[in-house]
Amino acid sequence: MLEIDKGQISLESSEKPQDGCAVVGVYSRKNNVAEIAFNGLVELNHRGQEGAGITVHDGSNFITVKDSGLAGIVFGVKNSLPELQDARVAVGQDRYSTSGSLSEMQPFLENGIAIAHNGNLTNIEWLRRKYNIPEKIDGASSDTRIALAVINKMKGSPQERILKAISEFEGAFNFVFATEGSLIATRDPLGFRPLSLGKIKDGDGYVVASEDSAFDSMGAEKMRDVFPGETIVVDDEGVKTININYKSKLARCIFELIYIARPDSVVFGIPVMQFRLREGEILARHLPEDVDLVMPVPRSGICAALGVAASELARARGIPYMEGLYTNPYRGVVDGPRTFIMPNGRDKAATEKYRANNSVVEGMSLVLVDDSVLRGSMRFVVDKLKASGAKAVHALIAAPEIKHDCSYGVDFGKKELLANTTPNLDERRKYLGLDSLYHLSYAELIEAATGNEVQLNNKTVFSENDYCGACFTGRYPVETRGVITKS
Ligand code: SF4
């Protein structure tokens, strides 16, 4: 997939998990709300690259622009931003999908409410049956489109309809809504995905965004996170909480910290960069004997590799950090993201993506660090390193083995996961061409998140620490009553 990371365009093959989107919302009387929403979507494009859309309300009408592609392509090349003097509210979404069509692009609009969503509802079939909603509405069958139809089955003002419907929703959801006079944002009670609230620096208005790293470009500063289960309304009177659905435990997606979020975001109160450095520090306990240098798989392994190299253990052994793999940031612009979601495009992507730097790797025994292993395209990287003269290639992976699907908005493709196709660790190591392979354990992962060593107890570690780790453990915090796969 095409991914923008830290302002650089790089090719992320479908080896990497795909998140189900980013959302932004803006309310301001004087500022250009569409432009602020656009800036937010550009900053959050790492969460979804298949399409982008913005809906504004201009005082009498809703206007939506949505199309396929990165936010900068959708609004910089294919369409113009709606520039409306009177618009006070905007909502927007960056979308990831495996087979997106224009009819599934967000925001959706119906009966005075525009909606954009990050997450996955787990009781959508139950909702459809209960409220007698057809499988497709205007060509769209996604959980978001059905959620909007459920909202509009309720009675009352837009705010009342939204609140009534939200109490029926289960799973992972961050919704932003635009109504005629307000911006409404809500986060699911278990807090799966991050959502932050900011204040526009000139004092005229507020923003919400999936990650707070978007706020700088939106001209805003962070106030706080939207609480799990909280619904807020922003209008001319300011921000107010209109509901909190409090649960005694949370299920914050730990994969946000491992891979999805930008390193400069603060997610669930944890600076993502610090979390990944801490993962690296823990991985350093497992450094093989004969290592000369620590090397990241760019760009996903950089933070954890820095953590390995900065650890006392690596410094005591004099093992430096070196980047020996080059990724051409311009290749994605030419190829486009579509090549890489085609099954036989993946291998092509993995081989073309990286070039090993002989001057760094020749004669070296190196430890490669990456955030996760999904399908095994790491073997192409290892091949290139060995062809460039690496004496040995070890791997430290900053996540446990991923064996289970995610029901909450991240697309792994369970059947193709290397941990399932090659369950034996030593066979997997050989398949990847590695001299050794270590995955962070689930207990070590929780240790990185909490800062405390955790005695792994399968029954308690999950709830005690308020994280979802179902893709690693198979223990799902919310049962599913008919999930619609992202389309
Ligand atoms: Fe995140 Fe994995 Fe849980 Fe999905 S299953 S919400 S990716 S931790």
C-alpha cells in the first residue's frame, strides 16, 4: 500500500496490517473549516490511503467532496476544497479498504446528519434485522452506512437520534457527525481507537482527530482525549459532554501503539515513540551473541531499533545502530497503491521496495528489527542483505506472533498469516532465511505499555491492563453479532 509516514511517501506492501481509517471534525465560526479538516486528513493519511472525503454545512446545505486516493490527491488534484464563507462545521475521513468503490466512500449524509467513522461495529447484522434495514443503501453496505440508517430510525433531533442509536452499537467505533449547527463526536465505551479533542489556537473553534499529531497542521492545540464512552457536542456555546457510557474495563487496541499510530502521537496517554523505544529496550534482552549492528526495517522498525541500540545491554556491548536498507520514497508515486493489494503484486512490491547498502552490511552480523511479521515478505529483505554480503541476519520483532483476525477495524487476513501457515517457529525462521528469530512475548508487550514487568496470567493480564490484544491472544473483548468486513 502507499503510505505517508512522517511526511515521506514510502511503499508499504500489504505485508503491513491496514487500519480502517482516520476521522477529523472541525467547528469554527470564522475559520475555513474545510481547509482545517483537509490538513488533518493529510496528517492522518498513514491510517488509510484508499480514499478521502469531507462534508461541510454552509448554513443551509451540506456539501460533500469524496473520492479515491490520498487526501492530497482527492483535494489537491481531482477536486477543489469546498471554500464556503459560512461553513461552520466539517467532518472528514481517510479511508482504507480492500475493494473500495465510490459508493462506500465517507462521509455519508442522510436526514440532516453527516457521518464519518473509524472502527468496526460488531453487531451490524443484529442491528440490520432489528431495524429492518436493507443490505445496501445507495450502493453502500458498510457498517457506517447501516449505522446512519439506524440513527435515522430513531425519533427526535439529530442529537437525540444519535444518542439513542449509539446505545445500541457494539464494537470499536469513533464517529464524527456534522449536523446543521453542531459537530458531534463519540468514542466507544471500551476505547478501542484513539480520539482527541483540540482547541483552534486563535480561540475560534474546536477540532477532533483520530491522533493528536494532526493538531499542529490543523492550527490547534490538544485539550484532552475524548473519553471512552463519551459523546461531545461542539457548537456556538463551546464543547459539552452530553453522555458518558462508563465501563469498568477498557479494550484499547495495543496495535495502535505497535504500528498504526504515528510516532509523534500520544495515544491512550502514552507517547508512541516512547512506547516503541521501550519495546526495543525489552527486545535487547534477546540480542544474539554474535551481533555487530542493529538495523531497522524502514520505516516500521525504526523506533524499536533505536530502542534496542539505546539500551544499556547494546551499549555495553558496543553494538551501534545503522540504516542499511534504502527505500525510494518516490516509487509509490509512480506505481500507485493498487499494485500492492493484488496478490501477486506483493512479492513484486517487497523485492522492489528495498535496496541493501553494501557499504553498511558487507561482512556484518546484523540484527534486523521490525514492528511485526504478517505474511513473510521479510524473506526478500533478508535475501537482499545476504546478497549484499551480510555474514548473518537475525531478527527481533516488536510484537508477538499475529495469529488471529481483528474484528475491530484492522485487516490482517488470518489465513495468510505466516504464524498460521508455518506454525513452527524454527521452520518460520528458515523460511525467512534468518539465523535467529525472536518475537516480543505478550507479557513483554504489556510491560512496554505499562512500564511494569507483568507476570503473564492468561486469565487476568488482559483486563488488568485494559488493552485489546486479541490478534495475539485470541481473547476477544467484544463478541461479534455479524461483522461486515471492510469493503
Ligand atoms: Fe487492535 Fe489486534 Fe485488538 Fe484488532 S485485535 S483491536 S488490531 S489489538
